[in-house]
Amino acid sequence: MPRASDTLIEQIKHDIFSGLLKPGDQLEEADLAHRFGVSRTPIREAIRSMVDCGLLETRPRKGAIVRVLSAKELNDLFEVAAELEGMACRLASEMLTQTAKKAIRNGLDQCKAASGLQDIPAYASANLAFHSAIHQASGNNWLIEQLEQIQSRINVYRLMPYEVVGRLETSLKEHNDICQAIFDGEGERANVLMRDHMMLQGQRLPSLLKSME
């Protein structure tokens, strides 16, 4: 049976990755205790764990907030993510099975549905499903593990560019092109398309974060 703090961590992660909690948002212990019907002890344990993994940070007189990365940190993370995501696409094109193909297609279909509705939280969730399906299709467990660690730090930022008018449609087109390259066995093309896709997201973030200050 999972500990209360573990359940809290998963729920707070979901709130961050879905965009319900954004960089700089404060987490109130009293609000969390009321929402989840638990004492403050597991809440403090969950917050400490999430501070240790870099999702949250603590500030004087503000307590725990969703961590705000610097422009340099964001650029560094997205550079690494772009290379590893591109590698996953290349491997996926070489290792593609019918099961993996179906999972990638399902993620793309979710993106299409969310884009049609202009539903940003749903698109953010669909985007993760699409990328995760490609990771799994690569068949490289070490790569999958590294991507999971990086995603835990950048997912909170990935949906921010979707607020820009027209970005959902552009992102969907990029997903379509990546998907087609993988399915056609064009590994190097899929690699380049995914790297460009990730770097475009990363390059938009510093200005978007500055506008929130």
C-alpha cells in the first residue's frame, strides 16, 4: 500500500504537468491538508521529496513553490532533451513494432482531438502520451530512464508555448511529420524533426517566463 506522501507526490506532479500549477505558484500546506484529508506530516514529506528532485523550491516567507528555472537552466535542459528525444525517434524507426506503432498513433490522435478543441491541458497530456510512446518504441531502457528524469523537470514548462496563438496547430503538424518519418523508417529525418521540435519549444520559454514576472 503506497504511503500518503507518495500519493500526494503523484497528485502534485499531475497538477504541475497538466498546468494546474505553474512555475512560481505557491503550495499552501493548509490547502493541501484540506484537499486530501491528511495531516501536515505527509504533506511536508512530499514537499521535501519534490524539493530534492527539483520540481519544487522553498523561499523565505513563501514556503514551497513550483520551481522556476533560469533561462540558462531551461536552455541546457532542452538541449539535452532535444538530443535524447531525437535519438529515441531514430531508434523507434529502426525497432518499430505494430504495438509501438499503434501507441504512437494513439498519442497523435489524442493530440489531434485536443487541438481541434483548443484544449491546452488535454493537449499537454496528449503530448506526453505521444512522446512517451516514442520513448518506449526505442526499446532502449537506459534512454527511457534518462528521458523520464529530464521530463520530470521540463514538463511543467512544455505547455507554456501552447498559450501562443497558433502553437497547438503548429505543434500538431510537427508531430504529424515526426510520426510519418518514424513510420516510413526515416530515422535520421525523424531525429532532426524531433530535435527542431524540442528546441523551438525551449527557445520560446525565456520570453514567456519574463512576461509572467
